Amino acid sequence: MATQAQIEQIIDVALAEDLGRGDRTTELVIPPSMGGTAAIIAKEPAVICGGEIARIAFMKVDQTLQIKVNIPDGQKAKAGDPVLLITGRVASILKTERVAINFLSHLSGVATATSHFVEKVKGLDVKISDTRKTLPGLRLLEKYAVYAAGGQNHRPDLASGIIIKDNHLVALAARGVSIPEAIAKAKAGAKGMKVEIEVQNLEQLQQAILGKPDIIMLDNMPVDEMKKGAKMVPASISLEASGGINLENVRAVAETGVDVISIGAITHSARAIDFSLSFVTGRPPQA
């Protein structure tokens, strides 16, 4: 999970991108002393994520702002629900509005997409997981959104887990290295890490079983083939399914007996949730 320093660094980049050279319009037309209260409102049903991120963004622009997060991360909102209330300088609220809503829209989109998959496999002993297919610079926040919505996180970077993928196998096969040999090589240097291997058909699966990895990923396999594969794998090896999984087939995939279903679309293709900021109250500029 992301540290506070990592979260703030991501927010700082977003603020610099939008506000780094100032806000010409607000600075020209809004008196610095004007105060008011604004609400960020969900315009559609969603699983909320990013309220705390938005709060930090507002506070980085103006520490005098008073912010109330009405709906915690991982909880549902209805259309029209006020997710945040912000009271203080109108200029500060306007300067931060877009950055705060961008975080809320995207992370709530990831959380909502994740929740749909989690709901589809409810009652089955399987976990919905993310992948490394994330937007550049936002991986840690996207993985947090997956977790907040009831999913689980796959490795956050290449150093955090060992997964022998198809292109590793292609490269090794060119040098005459077999699948069991590739697994043995990885296990020899794993230093306590679990070793996972990706297979794309039952022939590769048979070879992978011989190498006794900790996890086997069934990649882009038809459901019927997954069922056959699940029966072949001993209980000592965990099974993951990935590739081509959507809301229409995820339950069928879960019923094959896999332990984890990893889905790139919950991060790289999540639809942004619509939010708006509206001023609830205002007061005239102070003398």
C-alpha cells in the first residue's frame, strides 16, 4: 500500500500540472477574501474512492480550508449525494476543484468497476485482483481503489514478485530451456518469494506442474479448458486466471476452481465517475 509520502508526491505532480503557473481567471475575478462553502456531488451511483486524496489536495493549496469527507472510501454513493464539503476561501476551492475531482472521478471509477466483479463472484472462494496494467504514475492509488472496493492487489512492481510470463518462456525456449527448468532457476534465486508461471494451454500446464511452482496463471484460456486444468493441478499449487475476463464470464471462470482472477480492465479501462462541484453558500468579500 502507498505511503503518505508517495501519495503526496502524486498529488503534488497533479497540482503542479494544473496550478503550477497560477490560476489567471480566479486571480483576476475572485476577491482573495471571499468565502463560501462548496460540495462535491456524485452525479451517478458509485463506490467512492479518493475523498481523502481530494482533501489532501485542497489542504495543500490552502491549509485554512475546512473539509468534511461525507462518504468514506469503499462506501456507496447515490446520485446527488454530497461526497465532500469544503468551506473557506472561494479562490482556493476553485483552484483545487479540477485536481480534486479528477482524483475522485478516476479512483471511484476503479473502485466501482472492481465492486461489480466482486459482486459477480459473491459466495465463491475466489479473489478479484488487479494487475500492473495501470495508468503511468497512478498505480499506487489505483491499487488502493481496488483494495477499498474489496479486491486484492497483485504485485505493485517487478521487484515485488516472480512471474515467469510467456515472453520469458519464448526467450528461454530459444536457448533450449524447458518450463520445469525455468521454474527451477527462478526458485533457486527466489529468496523466499513465491514463484508464479503463466501458461496458455494444457500442454504448458502439464510442464509447469512438473516444476512445482507456487502459483500457475491460466492466461487467456477458454472456460472449459480452465476446468480441465483445475482438475490437473495439485492443491499445493494456487491457480490464477487472467485474460479475456469480463462481467459476463467472470462467475463461470470463478466456478472452475481458480483461487484468484486478475483483471487489467478494472484499472486501465475503468470509466470515470461523474462528479460536480457546486457552491452551497457564499458570503460577500470581507472589508
